Amino acid sequence: MKKNVSHVLIYFLILLIFPSDWSYALEAEPIQDKEEIITEETAGSSEHTELSSESADPDLDEHSEESSENLPVDKVENKEINDKNLEEFPSDDVELDQTKISRAAVQAEDGFWLVDSATTLTEYLKDSQKLKFRLTNDLNLGTSAFQLKSGMIIDGAGYTITYNKAGTAAQGFYTNQADAVIEIRNTQFGNPDGSGAVGYYGIVTGSATNVTLIYDSISYYSNNGQMIYNPNGSVIMRGNNTIDQKGTSTYSQEWAEINYVEIENGQTTIEHSSNQTSAFIWSTGTASGNPHANTSQIVVRENAKLDIKTNSNMTYGTLAPSYIVEKNAVFNLDKVTLATGGTRNQFFYSSQTQPVNFSFQENAKVNFILPLPINLNTSKGGMAIGKDAEVSIDVASGAIFTTGSSSSFAVTMDHSKKVAFSSTSAGTLGLNGASGVKNLGFTSDYLQKVETFTTNTATSPTHEILKQASDLSVQGANFTNLASSPDPFDTQEIAALKGAQKIVFSAFVDVADQLKLTTANETATSVTLKGTSFNNGSPASKVKFYLFTSIEDLNQPDKAKHILSLDSFDDQQNTMLESAYQVTATMLNPNTNYWAQMVVINQAGQSQFSESVLVTTKPQLESLEANVTTTSAVIEGVLSSDTGYWTDYSSGEESGVGGQAAYYGGNYQQVQVEYSTDKEFAAEDTNVQLADLSGDKNQLFRTKLKGLKAEVTYYVRVRVIGLSGEEVILALDPLTQFTTIAEIINVEVPIEMNFQTRNKDLGTAQQGQITSPNYAVVNKGNTPTKITLTNLTKENADASQLQLLSDLSGTEGTEELALKLLVEANQISTHFLTSQLASQPQTIGELNPNEHQSLRLEGKYFNPDSTASFPQYKLTFKVEKNEE
């Protein structure tokens, strides 16, 4: 009964402790007293610092497979501890303590088993189904052993794991399972003061082939340890990782013994320094089951970042090294800040014979700061730098590379953004190879700028060379063009490369400059605009031409009258260097000043506006007419003015409103009419006469051509001077022509003209006044005719008795008559009609063909009370061709 009560109480306590988590389990073993549990946990968490040397198994020491004759002295001495202290890996049924423990196993909702101590973890590891663990406390592994299986994930949940492996592989975490994949995340290993992570067999010892260790968002601090030991496997870094591995103690070794390091994502920062070893990575794996066997690789995946500071060579051994930085990834390597000198300052500890490959891919960013050159020896391989990549390699002493005479290592740049090599050696690169073999080359579809610096400390280049592509053979400080080089360097440029301690290759993309604009083929309504530019490494994506009608509007697109955009370059010369463009502007206004400008847009942006160029459209003949007689012609015409159109861009270039009527045309300055009987206007048959100008802008002109020959055909055109001050010849199509006609003079005059006084006027102020009807004179001929009165004679006795006066000052009651002739109701002369017309003819006017005039008689008879009188006179009209 008491036993039953005991169980009920324990169940109740568990509910209180875990009120919301129903994923716990109860072990079937008997329940211990509280005091026993506490004692066991204390024993399980105590740290054992004594090294064991009694159960070492040399067959399990991975270093026994590597011949010691090729290792550095310090490496052999340090690793001798392995042969003495490597313990046999315990099997799965080995217990940390023989005391049986019965406790609750707790599982979180996401399937992770919760670990509060090393003891709990030991219990969990006995169950092959438990693979996912999460810490709920800091975990001290001490010198105990914890064998991990493939698929296991340890989530530190921000807690710290400490351990002391010393020189024993089978302590702390380890696995001897081939092809195992083990992940540890969100964990700190060791303490920030460098304690708590002791031993050169790594956080997880990978003793089998093709073990993959995944570290995700971890921190590692050690001044007496090595982080990674997985000689026939690989490590993958995820998330943000901080590694501070520095010290001078026995176990302060390489950062990793491994073939393959991958920075999958996030940022991994490593500071590594040791005087117990000479390398950052030691790659020895040759097992056939290892996909990375015989290599030593660092791969920084797309968008990931790796920062390394080390005082050591990058690798021991001679396995083929490769350094791959994928798209948008970053790799910073600093071997100077922590440098301790000597042979550690080299890039490789051993002389390289296998290919060495650097692959810096699209948009990668790589920065190497090195104390000594990358010592390639006789290795093949190369450094391939991809599109838009930025690479900087700075060597404090010597060239960038040291190579043997048989090396075929090559540096190639394919559309790279910027690649800088800086050293203290003339020629900088230090490449070597057979004469005429390409080991330095670059290609680009934009301009590459090659800057050479005589010294590596110079801030300004001594030479700036612009190339698009080149293939070179480099032997030490000697540079030669390959015969097939698409853009070879000249002698002076080769000399600049040879003498440089620093060479910078950069994608030279800048806004276009050196813009020049000219005009051609000006007409009254169009002009051809021709522009050139230097595009500084990037072809134009768009070229814009602007036309303004005021010099004050320049550089202001919203005030342009015309904008022509060129974004198709099929028929243009559009390159990354010198380019030429041509467009034709239409719908312009005749006789107008336009100021033209252009801009060029390329990958780097928009250029400044070009200098303006003035262009004046030509005058335009709108109409030309001839009113012809037999020997003269009146020429009238109209010149085009404000007949063009423009677009209103005041609301922006993309919102232009077209079809606006022009208002800005200029005045015409002179018009001369040319007429000739020769259609070709031969000089000897051509006459010129100045025309009169009128209208708002002098666009109307008129002149009369005289002295023409009857029945002859004439051709007419005009010479016009407009705004430009240049004289141009304008003609209609077909050419204006007219034919003079045969001269016909036919004027109709009245046969008789009656005048009289009226009886009703007697006794009034109007008595004696003469009245008459209106009579018409009509020109029915085809030539302008002048009509003149030449004589007046008395034809009867009544007429003879009257005295004709030349004014109205006659004497009342006398036979006197004052008679005058009115033309169109106007007196034609101050003289009255008298017999003096014979000596003083009176012109009554000029009548053009079909023109008529009205004649009427007026005056006074001074004796109206006398007997009626009927005088008759004969008036002589003279009709003649008007020669004026």
C-alpha cells in the first residue's frame, strides 16, 4: 500500500513540475531516493583531469597513416602524445557509471530530448532512437566519452559545453560511424578566457570515413585546443560562428584536421594562432570512401562570409588545395595581424606539386593580406576571378606568387569588377611559365582599367591603361603579349607592368564624357544631329538630343521644344569606348534658331549635357504667284513663318504634350525675285529685282517686273536671306512660270457726255450749277492703260459765245462757263476744262485690265436767266500703254 502511495505522490510531483508538457516518459526501473540521485549527478559532472595512458590503441590514431618524414618537427613532436594516449573508443553499451539510475526522460514538443547534465545525456545515448537533444543547462563533459550516431542533433540552446580531451580521441564527443552526419547548433564551447575546450581531437572526433560535422551558430574559445578533427570527412558551418583559438600550450594545434571545409551560409569568423603547429588546416585524408580525398578545400557558399586571421600556413601536406568563393560570398584572409614570423608566414608549409586552384565567382569579395607570397612551387592550376568579383591580394614582402619554372599556374579575369595585386616585387605577380604560354589574361564586355604603381605604397597610379581584353605571358617581371591577344599592350604599357609593385585591374565604368555635337543637312523643317561620346567602359543604353529655342533654356529638359531619344543602336556605333550617334529632328519651324544639346546614359548613369551648338533652319517658300500683263508681271509670295510644331515638356519628359503651334520663328531680312527665260537660270538670261517685305515677320513679299517681252515665258524663283544671314534660293515645285501675252489696248470711253442747269435752281443759291450723269471709262484690253485728256474744242455757235473759265470766279449775268471733270467723284486737276488742254494735257488715271473709272461733269453757268443755250464741245481722250 505504501508502494502505491509512493507512486501516486511521484506522479503528482511530475505534474506540478511539467504542467504543460505531456511528452515525458517514465523509466521502468525502480525509483531511487532523492539523496542517491543527487550523489549520482554530482559524480557525473565532476571533471577528471588525469590523462589515461594505459589503453592506447595505435591502430585508431589517424596520424599513424601519415609518414612523419614529411611533417614539420613541431608537428611530429606534438602528435607523439597521440600514440601514447589514444584510448580505444568505447562501444555503445559502455556505461559512465555502474549505478543504475531511474529518472524521467523529458521530450520537448518539437521532438528534442531535454538534457540537463552529462548523466542525462549518457542515459539518452543508450537509446538508439533518441537522436535530437537540447540543453537546459551548461554541460561539462569532463574527460568522459560520448559516442554520437549519424543523424544526431545537439541544440545547445545558448548554453556552454566544456570538456577535456587532452590527447585522447575517445573522450568528449566522438563518432566512429562511417558516413555519419552530426549537427551541433546554438552552443558555446569553452569559456571566453580560453579554458574549458582542451584537446586536439576537436569538438567532435571523427574517426571514420566521410563523417560530416555541421556546426550552426556556435562559439568556440580555446587556448589549449583544436576545434575540428575529422581527417577523412568534412565540416559544414552554418549561421554565425565565432572561433577564437589561440594559445601556446600542447594542444593548441591547427584549427582543423580535415579535407573539406564548407561555409554554407551566415558568417564564420576565425582567429587562430599557435606556436605548437605551423598550419591552419592539415589535410591528410586519402580514404577511398571520402569524396574529398586527396584535397584540401575551403568553400564559401553563395552569400556566405568567412573571415580568417591566422599566424600559420594555410595547409600542411601536399594534397591539392582549392579555395572556392561562390556568388556574392566573402572571404577575408589575414595572415599579418597575428603573424609570429618564420616559416609560418608562408602560404603553404610544404612545396606544392598538386594543382592549386582559386575560384572567385560572380560578385565574390576576396581580400588576402599575406606576409609572404603564395608559394606555388611547380603546381599547376590557377586563379579564376569571375564577373563583378572584387579581389585584393596584398603581400608584405615579395611577389604575389612564387612559382617554379615549370609552373603553369594562370590568373584569369572574366568581367571582374576590381582585382588588385600589391607586393614589394617589380612585376608584382611573380608568375612563371613557358614563354608564350598564357598565364595572365582578362576579358570583359566593358572597359578594363589597368593601373600600375611603381611602389605598393603609392596612392596615385603612374600609368592608367584602358583595355577591353588581353592575353599575356608572364615570366617573373617580364610581360609579353600573346600573338592572339585581342587587345595587346604597347611597349610603354608593357614597361609599366614590368616595373609595377602594384597592379589594379578594374571594371572602368563611368558616366560618358567628351560629348561632342554637330549638325548637318539643315532644311526648313529638319536637321540631322550627330553626336559622339567616350563611354568609359559601358556602351550607351540611351542617348537624348534636346532642341531649345532660347539660350537661357539650355540644360533644362522641361524647357526643350524637341527631345529625341535613341535607345536602339542597330545602325549606330555604340561601344564602351568611342561612340557615334545620329538622329534627324523633324517638324521644326522654318527660319528659326535652335540650340541643340545631348546627354548619354550608360551603366554608370547620365552624362553632363554637351556643349550647345546653334543651328538655324532655312527659310521656306509657302506660295508664289504672278499677275501678268503683256510686258510686266506683279510677283507676290509668302514665306513660311511659325508653321512648325513643338512638344510641351513642362510636366516632365514622360508627359510631353505634342502638336503645339510654333511662335518663335525669326524675321526674314531680304527677298530678291529672280526671273529668266532660261529654266536653268543662266546668268546671262537672268534678272533680279528686290521685293518689298511686309507682314508680322516680313514673310510677305511683292514686286513688279517691267520691260518684259510680250508672248514670252518666264521662270521665277526667289533669293531669301533669313535669320542665319545666309542667302538661299527657293522655288516651288514645279517651278513657277508665266507667259506674257500679246499687247491689246481697248478702252471704252463715253461717246457723249451731257451737262445742264436746272430751272428749279433759279432764284436759289444753286442757280446756274451744272449737273451731269456718271459716265464709265473701262479698260477692256490686257495691258494697263493710261488715259489722258488732250484737247477741248467748241463745236457750235452757242459754244463759241461762251467763255470757258479756269475757276469759279465768273461774273453773274455774263456768258461765262466754268466746266470741270470729276473722276470717281474727285476733281482730277486744279485746272478746269478749257482749250488749254491742247498744251496742258490732264491725266485722269491708269486703268488695269478690266478696271473702270466713273466720270462726271460739274461747274457753273453764270447767266442762267438768259434764253436757253445748247453749247457742244469735243473732248479728246488719249489712251496709251502705261510704261510706269
